[in-house]
Amino acid sequence: MNKKRSALLAALIYAFGIHFSEADQRSNIGTEHIERIVAASEEIIQQYVKMGWFSGNLFIGTISGVAETRTYGFSDRDKMRPNTICTRFNIGSIAKHYTAVLVLQLIEQGKLGFDTALADFDLNLDTSLTQGVTIEHLLNHQSGFGDVFIPAYMESPLRFDTLEKKIQLLKDQQRLFEPGTDYSYSNYGYILLGAILEKVTGKSFNTLLDEQIFKPIQAKDSSLTRWEGDKCQSERYIFTLDQKLQPTHFREVSGPDGGIEATVQDVFKFYRTLFFSSTLLDRDGPTFSEHFAVNRDHVSSYGGGTGVSAAVEVLVDKGIFIIVLANSDELVAERITHRIVQFINSGRYPEIRLPATHFVYKNYNVLGIQSFKKHFLDIYKNSGYSTFMGKAINESGLSLVHHNKADEGLEILETLIHFYPRAPQAYDSLAYAHYFLGDMARAKAVFQHALAINPEFNSEYHQHNYRDEF
């Protein structure tokens, strides 16, 4: 371990100005144990680096200050600028925990309750959507709302640059279930929470983050927006099917559902403060306990997207924090942290392999199309991958179409129809590929097969089911 770096980080950790209980200090583990964890983590990460997959930073630390940060790859590949300790990454949906803290602070202040009704706030939504939905439902993804990633949004995410515009996306959508009766992960629910925060406080979500979280924990390198041109701001890269990192220009407007930019040290400050002090919330109070379930020994949080992967593991009982932030995608950060946690708990970790989408493409190239159709079903069943095969094939084909390998992508997508001839989704994916490539006539013709199977089927990719644009 780099002793000078550990000493520096320890000094920074103790300079946070946050007070911790004696019980928390006693739960700390020693430097020697952390060194073993760091060594195993390095072994794990180097396998992802050799695949050309991982670019990012690793932080492993304890509540009393033993810490190690390691950096890999480049924050800007064009400029050959390496990732450093100061590099800021998009943390994706990990930001939902920050939003939850802001909501829970208002609950502690008596300005909101877990049972406060969504209908109490004028968000320009029909009562059929808001009726029965509470703050607790929104926090726990039990509201019944679908997600924001509908075709209208995905066609131009940057058009939706305010919470109001995002909220109106689902004003005509039906709820998936009655509030509180089921679970469905929903970014949309956290967008609504952000709007409620602004209504109650009269302040922007950005200002609330800064005043109520970033400043109290001294997270000086965190923000809701990118610092364009800053030497510590990372660019984002997709892990292509031919195992290369290529830049992506896909962008969304960050908000209460995700997208904070931060360093691994600042993310550590947030989780250390949240779970081992009462600076942000009363850790011994009922509000904290009800949402964060303090009796749990292990708390996780993940974020991902195009060119983004982030993961946090807090082993509360051991006082250990594992944080991986990446400017490469395909869930690489959480794949790494899962294996580190498994090593801590058992001394072993699972085999490291390519994503299922890459496994599809590799076999397509090795087998050829005819043998792929004949043998891949059995190959995939015996591969050990848990991802649904149709999903892996679909994502592999669409990735090729999106990255100028249309012939291969279309051929792979056509195998979906071979393997799943009665699934309208297979035809929808192929129709979308033709639409993306500018052939609306072919897209319409293919989509008719989906409607022949299910006349009520709606495209997951095109808001008008490949009819003429309005």
C-alpha cells in the first residue's frame, strides 16, 4: 500500500470536522486487514483493466481513517489525461440517496411526513395518477409510476431540462399498480420528490444539495452539473462489443433521480457522515431508522448509464466502505464491488467474465450466423450467465446498429425472431433498428408482425408505433 497516500487521506478524513461515537470508533478494523482487501481488489480490478473495460477510481476506507485510493485509466483519452484522486465522475442513481436525505430532513423538521400525499402538491398531474401516492411510496419505489425512459424522452433527453418538463412526460400514462401493493424501480418517482422539495422549501434542488449536504460534509468537489473544461472532470466512454472504450456524447439533465458529479472521497464523506454521525440526519431517530434500516449490516447503492458506472458498499457492522466510480459502463463498478465484498466475506470471488452482450457478439463471430442460430441457445444455457438471453441478444444487436455496424446488428436482431417467434418485442427491436437507420417503410412492415401477435402492443422505442410522425 502507498503509505504516503494513506497518511494524506487519513489526515483529510480527520479534518472533516464530523464527530463520531466511541462505539463507531471501536468498530474500526486495522490497517493490515485493509491492506489484504486492497490487494485482492487490485487483483480483481486488473482483470477488468486487461479486458479494456475499466476506467475509474477505487476507494477503500474505514470510519476512523485508514484509507486507500487507486486510479486507473484516463479521465480524457483524447488528451491522454489520467484519472487522478481529484477526478470527478457521474454517480448516476447513487444520487437518489442524496435526494432521500433532503426529504428525510424535511420529515424530521415536521414539514413533510412519510404519509404526506402527493396530491397535496400542485404538480399539474391528474388526480387519477396522484391519488393514494405518499412520500413513502415515492421513496421506496412503490408508487406504481412507470419510469421516465419512454420513447419521447429517449429521442431527445436534453429537451427535458426542468423538473416540470420531465413530470409532464407521464401525465397521460397509466400507473402500473396501486400504490403500496408492489415494487417497480422508478426514476420518475424521484423526479416528483425533487419537485416536492422545491415546493416546500422555495429553493431549487441544486441549492438544497449545496446548502443541506455538500457544505455540511465539506464535499467541495461535488456538484449537480459538470465542470466542463476542468482538468478533474472525467469524460465518458462506452465499452464496445469489440472491447474498446469509445467516447459517448449521450447526455441527460441531472436531477433528483441521478447525475451528481463527485470524487470518490466526496462520496465517502457523504456515506460516512450519513451512517456514522448525526450531521445530516438524527441517526438514532425514527426517521432515519424507518428509511435506512439501521439494523442492516450492509448497505449498497449503484448507478449506471451510458458511459457511467458507480457503486458504493457500506459494510456497517465492519465499518468498511468500498467505492468504485467509473467513466466506463456496463455496470463495471458494481461488478467490481460485488467481488470485493464476496472476498471480504468468504476469501473468494466469482470468475470475472465479459458482459452477456459481449458474449453474444463473440459467439456470433466465432460460429457464424447459421451455427449461431443452431447452437447458441444451448451454449448460453451452459454459460453461467443469468441475464435473459433475449435481452442480451437484443442489446448486442442494437449496440452494433448504433455504432455503425448495421449489417451485423440487423443479423443478430433477426435471430431474436428465430429464437422468440411469438414475442412482439423481437419484431419491435428489429423495427426500431430499421427506423434508426432511416428506413421507416421497413420499420412499419416489421412492426406489423408484432401487432399481428398482439394488436394492443405498444413499441418500447417509438412513441407512435412507427406511424408517420405527428
